[in-house]
Amino acid sequence: MHIVVCVKAVPASTEVKMDPVTNTIVRDGGDAVVNPFDATALELALRLREKRRAAGEDTRISVLSMGIPATERLLRDCIARGATDALLLSDRAFAGADTLATTHALTCGIRELGMPDLVLCGKMAVDGDTAQIGPELAGALDMACVTDVRALVACEHDAVTVYAGGDAGVSLIEATLPCVLTVAKEAATLRMPSIAGVLAAEHAAVDVRGAAEVGADAARIGLSGSPTQVVRSFVPEQQAAGVEVSGDTTAQAKQLVRIIEEVA
């Protein structure tokens, strides 16, 4: 079985820099981590391989990312934790991409790795919160898609069974392989790397490819190839200080009614 896990480098803090011209996040790689949802997806892949290994079956786990050269450090960390190999799509032509342009680049990367049986993504990225990449990849690859996966139940040769969240609650879903799963953070906690894994990752080869090398369409990548763009970004103005409501329950209720009437 071949599993591709898509990971994204995101800022380690909530204080991010925005490019005033492109209105996109400035990514210098100095303080970046693997998107927490993507880390969970990697852990599910590792657990699935352990189950299949116990049954005498081999599983390849490829980690794929699009980002600046410094993202290679994060991919090596994924290898240290158990990933088999890694591919980094790094090219100035990819910069400023929206989700659709990112999907095109990742689709080219997946095809370069070899079509997988399973694609795992985080449910969303903590810096963008769009939750669009997984479903868009499924559409581009013509695969089934299950979003908001809370737990992996089983994965046979031709189907995967998961618990997934939805508007009606959590459901037990079976999907035919190949398919794309987007994973919620509560599904698992990424394991720590072993010493042997860290040492192996130091000497592992991380494949770095540019846009032309993976056959990406120049008209469908980067800022110019993005059909959606951020027009304006700003820091919300600070609201007035809160009002303390004191007294017994009756007094507090009267004060709240008066405050609400004043606002209305």
C-alpha cells in the first residue's frame, strides 16, 4: 500500500507577518512547525502501517509539502517519526498560491510520487482555516473523499472504514480505495521520533522539485494562477472594556436587560 500524507509548514505563533503588497503570509521558515492537523494525519498513516506490518504487508508512507527551502527541516522530522520518503515542491513560481493553485501543485507532486491508495491531509491548516485542500485534491485525483475523520477503524485492500464528523454528528463511513481523508486533531497524537529515526533522517534524501520538474502548468500556480486573492487584511480594532455586572441574580438580570437595550 502507498500512502501520501500532505503537510504544510505554518507559523509557530499567532503573530504572523503579512506582505502589504500581496496580502499573503510572509513565510521565512524561521519559526515554522508542521500544521497540527497534518501531524495527526501522519500519525494515522504510521498506525495503519503498523497494523499492516503485523499482517505481513508492507506500506510506503510518502510525505509531500509545498513551501520554501526551509520546509525541508520539517520533512526530515516527519521521516524521523517514521515516514518512508519525502518530496518538497519549492519554487518561487508557487508563491502566493490560493487553495486551488496549491491543489494543482500538490496533484503534480502526488503523480510524481506515484499514484497512492490513500491520501491523508489535515482537516484544515491553522493559518488559513479553509479546509479546502483535501476535497479539492479528491476532485483533481478523481477519488472519493471523507472529511473530518475522527478515528481510523480499518483499512483493507479495497476499502477504508472511519468515524467521521458531520452536521448530524459522528458517523461510521466506509469508502472505496483509492480515496482522500481529511483528519481532525483529536484522531491521534503524533509520536516522538526515536533516536534511530533522528539519525536516519539526517542522512535521508529529501527530494526537492521545482514547478517545471513536476510538470506544473505555469498558468495554474502561484499568485498569478490563483482565481481567488486577498484584497485586504487588517487587525481588528480593540473593543471597549467589559462592564462588570454585580449584585444578586435579580439585580444582575436587570442590569443585563438595560445593557442589551442600550446596544439594541
